[in-house]
Amino acid sequence: MRHIKIDPVTRLEGHGKIDIFLNDDGEVANTYFQIPELRGFEQFCVGRPVEEMPRITTRICGVCPEAHHMASVKACDAVFHVEVPPTGKKLRQLLYNVFFAGDHTLHFYALGGPDFVVGPDAPPAERNILGVIHKVGVEVGTRVITARGKAMDIIGMLGGRKIHPTFGIPGGVSKAINEEERQQIYYLPYEFKPSSYGPLSKFPILIHWAIAHLWKAYLC
């Protein structure tokens, strides 16, 4: 039986490894995905007040703390049997949608994109965000970094911190927004809209180019 080991698994936050076992015909017999690191969040949360969970669980990940924050906040809502008012729901959704947009730029250009845009045959040292910028051009790279930076500014405005937000509480949020902040949020989508900035219109083209030229390389 042939054994293929991928250790470490990259392009993710944390540590992982994959073991693939092939039979005599070269077909996959078994596959195992392992997370060898000890996190311990479940254990050191035991005995703490439930309302502390939204501030603790964000530390699970520095890339997607908003996801863990919102999941624990919704769990708190369920524990206290409270209904979040419409404004509170909209502010929560706003934070998460801004995170969603910013996180996708991070994934495509810094995590997943390098392997597809730069290519599987490129040296590992070149398969990173700098390699992507070299491939797509500095102008596009600048727009991407600027858009993500503005998204993080909005997250900091809404969530209290750019990383590890603190604004979610059982039954709602701890902070409203004023008119000046609303105006800043209003114009954020234009940073991600292809028709608003010429260089960003290349995003769909880049994705299709990567699939057309590199997908077979990854399958073969």
C-alpha cells in the first residue's frame, strides 16, 4: 500500500496534516485529516460566565475571529432566551458581511490564490501574495490591499477592535453607529465592485484564467 503524506497543510490558520493511503491499483483506500495541535478552548471555558464566551472564542482564530464571535453571541442569545431587536440584527449582519467581503480578498490573494494564479509549477517561495501581485500587476494588488484595509477599518469601527471584536452581547450589540460612521460604511462596497474600479474588473477574468490554465495541472 502506498502512503502519501502532506505535512503540514498550508493555506489555513493553524496546523494540520493529511495521510492518504492508496491500494495496489492506485486508488484511494483511506484518507485521514489530523489536527495535531492542542487548543483547549473547550476546557478553559468551563466554569466561566456564558457572556464571556464571545470575547474568549474569538481567540480561536486571528483570521476569522468574527465567525467565532458571532457563533458564540448567538449561543448566548439562546441561553438567555432573548430576541435580538431589528437594529441589533442588522448591525450584527453588517459586521459579518464586511468580514465576509474582506476575508474573501484575503483568501483569494494570500491563501488560495497563489497556488492557482502563480501556478503549481512555480517555486513555493513565489506562491504567495507577492507572487500574485507580480502576476496581476501592482495596480490591482494595491486595490486589493486598500479594499481589505478599509474593510478592517469598518470591522474595527463596528466591532470595537479590528481583530477579536467585542461588540456582540446577549440580546444585541454594545455599540450603535453615528451618521459619520454610516457614511463610511455606505461607500465601502464600491471598493469591491468591479464596475467602480477598472483594475478590479480583472478579478473574474483572473479566476477563469486560473481554472482554464491550471485546473488540469492540479488534477493530473
